[in-house]
Amino acid sequence: MLKNIQDLQDVSLTINGSYAKRLKKAGMNRINVSLDALNNEILSKMNRGKAKSEEIVRGIEEAVAQGLAIKVNMVVKGINESEILPMARFLKKKE
């Protein structure tokens, strides 16, 4: 429905990548994904076990497959500094 608003050119959402197929079908152009670590143990400490890195990665891969543009947000704190290079390598493969 938002896409039907005159002069509204871009619709995006912050989500973990789930439901990518439905979001694309609904007219979504892009999504923002929060992923602070690929290492599930580190991610679990950062988000109190709310999400698993494998689930978020699967969501990112599905969003790529659906043609959605993706922005990944990574907040770096002391606990996940070791994840910067693995994250960069992972995202480089998704280009």
C-alpha cells in the first residue's frame, strides 16, 4: 500500500532477512539487517540470545536471491572486534 503513495520512491525495512520473498512481492526495494557477529556465541552474548547468526545469514541469502538491496549494520563493541574481518569477507562474497 505504501508503494501506491504518490512521490514515494523507496520503501525499506530493518529486519533479519526473514520473509524476503514476501517482502519483495509486497514491493519492498531494500532491507537493513542487523548482524553484529557471524560467530553465534558472540552474537548471542550481544543480543541476549534473541537471534542466531545462521538464521540471519539464511535471511540475507534469501534476500539476495529475491533481488532486494541489503545494508548490513554491525555495531562493534569490544566483544565482537574479532568479527570485523570475517564479516567483511562474508559481505564481500555477497556483492
